[in-house]
Amino acid sequence: MSAMETTNNRPTATFRSLDEIRDRKDVLLTDIRKDDQQIKALWGQLFAKREPISALTPSKRISSLMATGAGVFDGILLGWKLYRKFKRKK
């Protein structure tokens, strides 16, 4: 196939025929499609619909409420700190 040379820490391929170029193109296309499928799967997991709180066990319900409460508290604390930092002094 093709010989890989390193120039300035970046590999450069030297091809000797059009068949080698086509083979390399096919390999790259396969890799791109595989990466695309992986990205789609991760994207779907990121925005997957969660179970309603009423369907959860009591311990998961409490854990969910604690996480939400901690997030709200963190947001309020950040807002207060930013307000104090950037308020105008008279």
C-alpha cells in the first residue's frame, strides 16, 4: 500500500497508484461513518427521555430532588457572587 512519512510531526502519505488512493479513501469513509454512528448514539443518550419521578423508587426520587436542589442552590450562589462582584460602587 502506501508508505507513511513523517514531516513536521504530521504523517504524510505517498501513493503510487490510483488504486492506493481509492483504498485509502474507502478506509477514511468507513472511519467517518463509524464515528458518525457513534456520535449519533451518544447524542441520543444525552437527550434520552427520563422516567417520570412518580415511577421512580423512593430512594431515586429523593436523590433526584437532592440533585435538583443542589443545582438550584449552586445557581443562586453563583448569581449572588457575580452580582456582588459586578455591582456598581457609588
